[in-house]
Amino acid sequence: MQITHQADYAVRTILYLSRLDPNQRVSTSEIAQFNHIPPSFLTKIISQLAIAGLIHTSRGARGGVWLARQPGDISLLDVLTAIDGNLALNHCVSDPGDCSFSPNCLIHKFWQDTCNEMVGKLKKSTFDQFHKDSKKVEMPVAA
């Protein structure tokens, strides 16, 4: 299993914003440049994150992008599901009735348990935790 480029860029966007002062606004071009994200791709990601209630956006001279919640209140699961929807290791986990081997599948419980563990870990992993042991990265100064 591998997350999409879009989900990876979304995680990097939230990680970037979580390092800023609360309510500090930055432009999408700053986020794109710092994280090496194609600007046109970032526009779609920003939209999805805003719809999910993870960030705020504002246009104009004093506009920009900023977190809608504290970094400790945003989990990796929040970001990944905002971009890719619900996570499942196999189609039978999200729709057990779709499996021709149901209800006697010998591996379904393994897929379900593994998915539950992964979702639980992603849910517990919040963006404030990623900064605790990290080296300080030079952040650009917002205009």
C-alpha cells in the first residue's frame, strides 16, 4: 500500500502550516516552493483541505492559508481521508458484501484487524507530535 502523491503533498502542507504561529497566513506559492509541490496541484489540495475543515483560506492582499485547528487537533488520518477518502487495505474491508468469499473468507479478519490498527495509529498521530523531536527547519518569513 502506498499513499497518493496528492495525500503526501497534503500532509506536507499541513506539516508546514503546523510549524507557523497560530493564525499566521502564508501564500500557496510559499507552501508550494518550500515543499516542492507543483502550484496547480497544490490548488486542488488546498481546496480539499479547506472543505474538510482543516485549513482556512482567504484571498486578497491580507489573504493566505492557515490552520483551522491546532496542530494537536489534526491527525494524519484527518488529512489522508480528506484527500483519498476512507482507508482500506482491501475492498472487502470497506464493503464486506462485495467479496465473493464472504462470509467464509479465511483472511478477511486479518485485513480488517490490520486496517483497524493502521487507522488507529494514524488517528493518534497528530501534527504537534512531529515537531517535538525534529530539528528546527528554517521557515520563510511571511510577507
